[in-house]
Amino acid sequence: MKKQTYEFKLFKLPYAFNALEPHIDALTMELHHDRHLKAYTDKLNAALKPFPEYHNWTLERLLCNINTLPVKLRNDVRNNGGGVYNHIYYFTGLAPVGTDNAGLPFGGALGEKIDLNFGGWDKFKERFKTSALEVFGSGYLWLVADRRGHLKMLQTANQDSPITRGFCPIITIDLWEHAYYLKHYNDRASYIDDWFAVLNSDFAETNYDCCIG
Ligand code: MN3
């Protein structure tokens, strides 16, 4: 992920709004990016504006050091900074239908680790789906690596970010209803299936290599 500092620019989606059809619809993508992510970005900038001493801090540095920040800044970094970071991870983790890396089982070192830890791709998918269904309320499910490179499925609430807890993110699914309600209504299970169909496996493999590298 490209490291940014204040003033944060709205992340540019690396594909068209309709590129994930029919799995994730264009209107959902447009609202998710142009309204939800834009609001997080604007609010993060507004919160940081009165604190010039943090204007050269990357988003990663802010999120990894929340507890050292002025009290007035902490919640905004957690919620809006997390909102920016997590959405960039989510959007980049999706690949347009028909591209080489869309919806494929993970390969490389990550693929081997998945086979070893979960007994194969299908079993991993099953476990990931079950865990995503269990996330209560608004949040995310992540595949992360811990400091020793071990894989872990991590549920996070609201816009909390795994890097605040020292984990290295590999891939994530946004489980807030705004990510799927227009097309899937309350059927989170079918959204999770559709997410797997457009999962960007290249992105996940590269992230894992960085985590253990
Ligand atoms: Mn979202």
C-alpha cells in the first residue's frame, strides 16, 4: 500500500464501479467509495488539521501509535483513520471479473501455508465464511499474519485496524451492511460467496510475502 501523510487524498479505485458485476453491483461500489470512504478521508483530514506535529506521520504510523496521540485525536484516528486504511485494503483486495487474479485460490508461499494450516483451499474458504458470518454488527474479517508469520483469522469491530494490534494484514472483507445491502439485502452468506468470486489473490500473496519477508 502506498504510504500517505496529511493531507490524505481520496483513494482512487483501481477499477471501474461496474468491474465487479454481477458479484458486487456498481451502485454499491460507487456509494461505498464516493460517499463512505470520502467521508472517512475528509473527517480524518479535519481531525488532523489542528495538529501539525502529526502532518508528516503516515497513516500506518498513526494507527500503530494510537495510544501515544493526544486524547482529542485518538478516536478520530481509530475510526476515520481506520476507515481509510481498512477500505483501501478492502478495495485493493478485489479484482475485476475476468482478470487473471480474480477469485483464484491463493498460490505461492501463502497457498502452501493455507494448505498446511487449513487442509486446503475449500476448507479455508469454509472456515473464513463461518467466521465472517459470526462477526456481530459492523466490522471486518481479516486474514492476517502474526509477528512469527503464523496465519490467523481476525474479527475486528467498527473501523478498528489490525495494525493497531500488531498484526500484518493479508486480505479483508468489509462486513458493514453498506458493503452489500443494496444487492444482497441481509443475506451476508451470499455476499461472502460473491466476495470470494472477485477476491484479488495476487494482492493477498504479495501481502503475505511482505509480512514474512
Ligand atoms: Mn465499508
